[in-house]
Amino acid sequence: MTKHIQAEALSSTAFSPYGDVIETQCSASDSMNDRRFDRFSDLASVDIVGPEKAMVHVVRSIDATSLPYEFVQLERHPLGSQAFVPLSEFVFVVVVAPPGDKVDATDIRAFVSNGGQGINYHRGTWHMPLIALSAGQRFLVIERASTEPNCDSFKLDAPVILDVLPDTA
Amino acid sequence: MTKHIQAEALSSTAFSPYGDVIETQCSASDSMNDRRFDRFSDLASVDIVGPEKAMVHVVRSIDATSLPYEFVQLERHPLGSQAFVPLSEFVFVVVVAPPGDKVDATDIRAFVSNGGQGINYHRGTWHMPLIALSAGQRFLVIERASTEPNCDSFKLDAPVILDVLPDTA
């Protein structure tokens, strides 16, 4: 039987087995530059294996991906963390499973952001390739500058359906 | 006599002695994730000295800083690059001088972004501490996770005034 998953609200606590949440809402801040700025420090650590550097990309959605959305494959990056930070206020959905050699479909979880959050997948976290709910959405990406392969994929035994979001049903 | 500087338009060519411009406007893109996204690759390299990692912060302006703005000090980070990427569309101004032991005031230049650009200061680039033209503006910051000192400052012989922007004069 096809498995359905519903997205939960993204929070740093719920997401902690999979990565970091980059947000200002719940973090303690200090100030800098003569108190011109609040500073929300160390929201994500860029975890890179070896002497390689991190690189910064921007990706922009060409089309909207509509929910419900069926997928059968997850991926992971064994050599580095990978951050996605929206460059304007919009909601997005991520699907994750714990690190490990295999993915057990019963372990798959989905999270929906609140519009002001970004995420940083820990090295090795299984995740669905990025989708966007609208066209033209831009994400900043921070990941390892790899010349060697840094993406494993895992095909599930049966497709999983990411259901429509609770408030858009 | 007090020196005045006017901000030039930020472009990757003009800014190249000082750092990278993180933008999608002028970059060639490829596509990814089954052509769901345009990808603007390697817009900035995170240049970190030693085995330390990069960290991600968010800073949010408490107040607007108005122009003209007088400053007398620049800073540099000898151990790593430092990126500032607006988390929504807004214009900001950076002031820079080339790497070196000293700053010659005649070498100071200012750049104003077009609203959709971020920047990454190269390691060692002298720059004015960040200012924001409005309150509540959020920047993503990517820099070295330093336990050791990583900020030199240089006091100019005389104050420099960053003039009002051409289109807001």
C-alpha cells in the first residue's frame, strides 16, 4: 500500500536529528556593530569532510511543484552538510530520513517551514530532492565544493506520497 | 579635508578585487532536480584558514543608519571570507579597501547593491562594519567559526563620509 506522509511544523527541536533550522524567531540574540544589529549566532555549522571548501550557490524554481507529490527516491551527501535558505519569505517543504545505509519508509518525515526559516541538512541525512511550491523562488545553497561524487541515492520499495499541507487542503 | 565617497553600482567585475557578488541576474545557470530549478553555481567560495569550519548566522538591523554617514575605521578578517546575503529584497551599501597592512584613504570605494545581490568579502579585504538603510533588515552571514581573534581594525587619519546614494539624494 502506498504510504502517505503529512508535513509537520518545522522547529529546531523536531528537526534536530536531521539538521539545523536557520531562523531568528526562537533564537537568543546578541548585538553587534555598536548595537546596530541583533545577531543570531551559529544557527548552522558547515560540516565539510577534507580540505575542500564550502561553496555558495543560488537556485531558483522554474515551476511550482504541486502537492500531493509522489516520490520514490531519497538522496544524501556523505561528504558535507547542505543548507537551503529562502532569499525571500516563503514556505517550503522538506522530507527527511535518519542517516544510515538504508532508508526505512516508516522513518520518513516531512516538515513545512513558516516562511522565515531555512534549513541545513547534516552530513548524511537522507532527503528528498528540493521542490518549491511556487515558481521563481530563490534559495541560497551552502555545500561542499566537491570534485568527487558526493550524492548517494536510495530507491524506496514503494512510492511515498507527500500530502497537501494542512492549511492548503 | 574630509574625504567624501560616492557609492558605485555593485557588479561582480567592479567588486572582484574585494570579493564575490552573490546574484542570479548576470550568472549563467544550469538546471537540476529534473529541471525543476535553475542553478547559479559557485557564486562565492568560503575561504577558511585551518581546520575550522564555517558557521551561519543571521543579523537583523535594529535601526536604520542614515546617509551621509561618517566613519573613521575599517576592519578585516585575516582568517576567513565573510558573506552577507539579504534575506529579502533590499538595497545595502558596502565600503571596501584592498587587502594590505594599511589602508590608503584614496583607495576606499563604496558599492550599492541592486536589491537582489549579496556579497562575500575575500579574506583580508578591508571593509566598513555593516550598516543597514532600514530597520528590521535580515542578512545571512557565512564566516569562519573562530575561537581565536579574527578581526583587525585600522583607524584612518581623518574621517571619511559616505555620501547619500545617487537616487536618494
